[in-house]
Amino acid sequence: MKLFLTYLIYLTVLASCSSVFYYPDRQLYLTPDQIGVTSEDVWFVSKDGTKLNAWATTSPKVQPDQGVVVQFHGNAQNLSSHFANLAWITHHGYRLFTFDYRGYGKSEGKASPEGLIEDGIAAINYAWKNYFLPLKEKNKEARFVIIGQSLGGVVAAQAISKWENRNIVSVLILEGTFSSYRKLAFNKFASRWFTWIFSPIAWAIVHESTASRYVFPDMNYVPVLLIHGTADHIIPLDFGKSIYEMLPAGKKDFWQVEGADHLQTYQHSPEYKEKVVNFIQNL
């Protein structure tokens, strides 16, 4: 009885407190100079006035003349623990713009589903106006790329769907992401013997209005590339497969990275770095 009450309380919190999906902190994990890239510390403002922090990183050896990549990171820690996952792309001539949602790192505020989406729109708009448009004047073939990883994929999909200039995005790349908070919560409870009995409750009580499944069926305004590790133990491969099926026919691709765990594509299979760059350049 005590165990039942414990999990019932947890599920109630899961439904009523959206922050349970977010695990931000303010620790500095890694700096750009530690991995050989240069950076600009950037501040911009979300729609409601919340001040947000970002790093705009470039390679010290390669001019950022190929395009701009906006990174939507995962649900834990902050940008200092995530930017390195994509920093390699700066060595191919791209500027990487990694931002922190509200409540993460040095950004103000408290994380919430609606707030993160507004932060995402603000980040896209800032990177577009301040980095991409000036570059586009010099290089008409420059690319504007959005990459969403894990939870960041949900936020990125929602943000781009609501951005007024969404048609100019070259490609939306989603790695190790999901489309339904309820489905993910159900999967996590069902995967453990001591919580599986409570898993059906997730369908009834988990906040779902900002899930990306609502925007994927109409996402015909941007090419979408899905990348998912076949050994992902955090967000299983089936979540990526379901997104691919939701997307309209046309400009969509799905790469299954054999043996890769959650967001480990480029560590497990380094050849995917070149593959991603070639894919972007050939759009």
C-alpha cells in the first residue's frame, strides 16, 4: 500500500508539475576553448521578456561561411554540457548557435512547456537576423539549419511550426527525439517491473498539449532528417519510426545508426559527421 501511494503521488506530480520533465542546472561543464573552438557569449530576450543566454561558436581555422546551425539541446544540465556534441560542425564552415532555455544555465526564469517553445522561436529569430542574414548577403548558398536533440527535438518542431519565416529553414534535423510526452511516460513506467502497473495512468494525466505529434503531420514546409541510434535506451528507436510515419510524404529521411545509444551518433559512428554535412550541402 505504501509503494502504491508513493507512485500515485509521483504520477500526480508528473501531471501537475511540468518541470518534472526538465533537469536544468547552472554548473559550467565545458568551455569552448577546452575543445578548440571560439565563442561569443550572447544574450537575447524571449517573447515575455525572459533573458536567455547562448554561445555562438566557430572554428578558429575555418571561416563560418557555409551557414548557421541552431542547436536545441536535451532536457538535462545546460548548454555547456551539450554544445560539444555538435561543435565539430564548426570545422566545416558553420556557426553553431547553442542556447539555454529559461531556467537553464545562465538563462532567467523557470522551465515550462510553453515557455520553452517561445524561447525556441526567439533563438531561431535571433540567429537568423544576427548571423544568417548578414552571411546570406555574402553567400547565396548559405544554409540555415535547426537541430533538435532529445527533448530539444520536441521544442524545435513546435518552435519552427510557429515561426513566421519557417519556409527559409534549409532542414530540420531531429536526433533521438520523441513526439508524445504521454507515450514516453508510459514507456518509462511500463519498462520497470515495479512501475508497470501504473503505466496506463500516464495516458490520462500527463501534459500533452505542446507535444510535437500535433505539428508533424503538416510539416511540409521544411525537409526533415531523423537520426536515431538503434541501441537508444532513453528514447527507443520506435519513437523515431513513429515520427517518420507521421511526417507527410516528400522531403523526409530516416537514418538508423546501428549500435548507437542516446545522442551518441557522432561518438559511436564518426563517419556520420561527414554524412550530415554532405546532406546539408546537397539540399
